[in-house]
Amino acid sequence: MYDLIIIGGGPAGYHAAGLAARGGLKTLLFEKRGLGGVCLNEGCIPSKALLYSAKIFDYANGGGKKYGVTCENPVFDYAAAVRRKDGVVGRLISGIEASLKSAGVEIARERAVIAGKTGGGFTVEAAGTAYQARNLLICTGSEPVLPPIKGIESAMTNRECLELTEVPMTLAVVGGGVIGLEMAGLFNSAGSVVTVYEAADKIAGPFDREISGMLQKIYEKKGVVFKLNAAVKDIAELGAEKTLVSVGRRAVTSGIGLESVGVPTGRGAVLTDEFMKTGVPGVYAAGDVNGKSMLAHTAYREAEVAVNNMLGRRDIMEYGAIPSVIYTSPEAAGIGETAESAREKGISARETKLPMQYSGRFMAENEGEGGLCKLVWAGERLIGAHMLGSPCSEIISTLSAVMFREMGIEQIKKIIFPHPTVAEIIKEAIFHA
Ligand code: NAI
């Protein structure tokens, strides 16, 4: 009898497994594909490795000129970049495996299905063997939405896109959200002619409208074509050598035996409360499978909350200050309300905004480029922050901490930022608030 069986070894599952085992729970983790899940194998990490190669190539391929650096005949050896990406992923997976083993987690590389509840525990079956546990943690993640678009079977999802070893001449991207924009940026740098088709009237989903517009203009200058209000109906009509479909993800709730123990689902996801409990005592769920935020960093925190509650340490999941980032070049990052979303919710909010050029470090490292920092206030309290300009993916965490601790404007003013850093834009923006 295990104390805990976890189904799914992505960020939620593997993080929970290590914490649970270190907390004294006899833990078994099932993963049918690769440890690290979508994030490590076909999402966050491989895309960042390739985008970094693209950034270096951009500098070599004329981007360095304005800094006084030129290169003759630079080559983007895409296959070599993919091999490096695979190496990065492989090393990270080995690291997770070693860390879990040293914590005492048992790892089974099988597809597991919940088979029912007996006596004091739950039964999980995998490869013809039955396993028993007092608690279950469901971390089966999400999969790409494949809408009923004609010819969709010929299109790539993020998985196949990140496995390409050759750069297509032309790439159509259906969906101008996070995945679509990051892949558009990558293949634009690598030499593809890229067209992004977006059903909405703006790219980048819920990101601040002004920042989305600026990002679109930057990529238009680099040659990416954007078609807005363009809901794609037929892949063949796009006429591209390769097509990426990135129109969202949905929770994986079927084929895992949820019904055998009566785990409630709603809107295609496992329902969870603030303790990550599912409503069936002893069954928890964390990560994309609950459909709440679908971000790896949310999954980590949800895993902590689930395990802490299993260990009898009361912990609550808060969704109010979760940052999101688009790893384009430049990066965009946001957290909390935009002025627009605050207005829609009837919150009386004011916005302060400052060009990134107020940061000396930004000026030193972003010749001729613009950027923006916007802070959204409800009275003295920061309720949102939105930025365009690298490395705002790193800077946004400061604002997560500020929002999480609900710091007021006078407290934020006393934070000392290292100089010169781009993060000082926060201080500048606060003094303009
Ligand atoms: P998304 O929800 O970010 O964007 C999908 C876009 O597709 C929307 O803008 C939607 O209007 C559009 N769309 C829907 N149907 C369409 C159609 N028929 N034709 C044209 N456009 C259409 O979804 P995406 O990019 O697939 O990403 C999925 C999830 O993966 C994200 O929500 C996020 O949780 C995660 N992710 C996060 C990343 C990050 O944090 N940097 C990077 C990659 C993925």
C-alpha cells in the first residue's frame, strides 16, 4: 500500500512526488511518456532553447550592426540547434529522475488508470498490475485543442513543430496566442515566411491591448504577416509548406478512470477546490488537468498545496498573482488586471505607463528599440503590471511578490533595485504613479 500514487510526471506530478517523498509519504509516480511532461519535452524548455539559438543568429545576421558588431555569412544550422535543444532537455530529465530517486520516489513508466476504491485505499492499474494507495494525485495535464478545421490532420501541434529538423520555406500559424507567437518568432528568425492567422481582433489573447499591438508591429517589421479576425476553416487554403495549429489546450480527463471513483469534472476539467481536493476524499488534482491556469509555474504551486494538505499542513492555492510571459524577442510579460479587464469588472483603476527607455540598462542593450511598462492601480494597491521589453520575463517576478504581499505604493517605493538593471523601470514607473 502506497501513501500516494501520482498519475502524470509533468511539472505538477514530479514536483509533488519529490515533496511527498521528502515529507515521508511512500510515493509511486506513473508517467507513460517522458518525465517532465509537455513543459520539458515539447513545450517551455525546448522552445526556449531554440529561441535562444534564434536570438544569437539574429544578432549575427545583421542585428548586431547597430552595436558595432557585424558577421559575414552567418549560418543558422537549425539541425544543430535542435540537437542542442534535445541535449538540454535530456540533461534536465536526467536531473529530475536523479532527484526523485534520491527522494525515494518509485517511478513507473506505464500508463496508469484508476480502477476503483477498496477498503482503505484506491486501486490503480498499469500494465496488468494493480497498485493500492491511500491518496491519489491526478496530474494528467493537457493536450492541444484540435478544432474541426478541414485538413487539420495535416497540421502540426507544438510537439511536431519543435521536432522539425529543417526550416520550412513557408509557415502558417493558426492562433496568435502564446505558442503561435513564440513559434512565429522562432521560424521568422530561422528564415521561414510566416503568416499568423488569429480569430480575435488582437494577438496575444488576454495580454494588454497596447502591448499586443506594439509586439505585432515589431514582428511585422521583421516580416511576419498577421491576419486578424481570421478564423481558419481550411488548412489547404493557407497554402503553406507547414501549418502549426495553436488554438489552445484542454485538460486530459478521459481514459484515466475518473468515473471509477466518481471524481467530478466540469467544463472538461477536473474540479478542484483551494486545497486542490477534488471532492472525493483522498483524491487531489494539480496542474493543467484542472483547467484553471494551464501554466507550469501554477502547476508547481498547486502541487505544493496538494502535498501540504495531504501531510496535514493547511495550505491554500491563490490564483490572484500569477504572471504570464510570451518569450518573443522582445519578451512580453503581464500579471493581474489590465486597465481594460479592470473596467470590465467594474474596478475603478488608474494606469501609469512609462517607456522602457527610462531604464539606462535598457537603453544600453536595446539600441533603437521601444518597450513599455504599465502599472495598474486600484487606489494605493497594485492590481496589474504589463511590460514589453527584454528581459521582462525575469522582472515580472518582482511584481508578483509585490502583488502577492499586497504592498502599497509607499512600501514599493522603498524597494532598492540594483543599478543599472532593466528592473529599475518599476521604480521609475512607481515614482511616476
Ligand atoms: P492560446 O489560448 O494562448 O491562443 C490561442 C489563440 O487561437 C487565441 O488567440 C484564439 O483566438 C485563436 N484561435 C482559436 N481558434 C482559431 C481559429 N480557428 N483560427 C484562428 N485563430 C484561432 O493557446 P496556445 O497558444 O495554443 O497555448 C496554449 C496554452 O499553452 C496557453 O494557454 C498556455 O497556458 C500554454 N503555454 C504557455 C506558454 C508561456 O507561458 N510562455 C508558452 C506556450 C504555451
